Amino acid sequence: MDSQQDHAPTRQLSRAFASTRAVLATVGQDRWGAATPCASWDVRALVNHFVGSARWGAATAIGGGHEVAEEDFAAGDVLGSYDESIERAMAAFGSAGVLEKTVVLPFGEFTGADLMGMVARDQFTHGWDLARALGYGTDLDPGLADELLVRARAEILDAYRGPEGRAAFRPVVEAPAGASPADRLAAFLGRTV
């Protein structure tokens, strides 16, 4: 990564996508039904969620609808679908004025930069979920995980926490001593590490 790209406003988003894509590239066809840290999702549902939510983020950033179309991205070229989602999101958040504009979501008003941070955190964390489901190492991009954790601690209030499926985030879980930055982020977001 060149130094100019390293300081781009979309740097965290790009790194989150790269981290999650690297894990996604390892999924074998026999793993789609594996359980994930998100109790209501197997690997197929998790992958469909984060591929679709990248598209939702792109559409929302440029003023499109907030609905996520139900599509089984795992039924076809999942990496190709994810790459397309990444391209859409990076183009949308890289567009002039998008990071400064106000975006109205069902749960509040945010800047485009705030929305981009949410998408980056969501993508990275679901990459952690996927790695955990597949039994792979979860020490994903430690520098990015630290940055996302700092922001999450500032943004995620207890009011947003509750049982899975009923709240945006589950209650904080204590990360074990010596946990990696990605594991600490996952625990803060309610995952058992």
C-alpha cells in the first residue's frame, strides 16, 4: 500500500474489506452450513449478510434505499460478488462530498464518514466471525482492529445492546488476557472469544 493510499479517507474501509476478503477466499463449499458466532446465522447466511451489507452501505452513502435485497451470493461466484460489492462501496464512499453529507438512518442521523466507519466495523467484524466459524486464526489486521475498537468504544452505547436479534449489539464480553486486538473488538461487540 503506498503512503498516499495509506492516508486516504477510505483507508479503514479498504483494509476491512481486504481482511474479510482474505478469509472469504478460504471458504470451501462444504463449510456453508457451519455455525458462526452469530447464533442465528450459519456461514452461508453470514456471507450473504456482509456481501449484501456492503452494497447497502454503498447505496445508502449515495442516497439510495436502505433496504438490503435478499440474495444468495454463496450460490454463485461469491468472491466475484464480494469484489463487486467492495467496488461499489469504495466508489460510493470515495465520491466527492459523500463523507461530509448527512445520512438519515432508521436509528439516527450520521455523516457519510460515520456511515463509512460503521460499514468498516461491520465488514471487519464479520470477517472475524467467519474466521472463527472456520477455525482459522482471528488475529486479523491488528492495527485496524485497534483503530476500530477505539471508535467502537466512543460510538456504541449500552442503549444499543441487548439480546441477539433484538439489539444492534450484544452485551460486552470480557476478552481473555493477552487477546489479540481483533478478539478484543469482537468481545466488545458481544462475541465470546
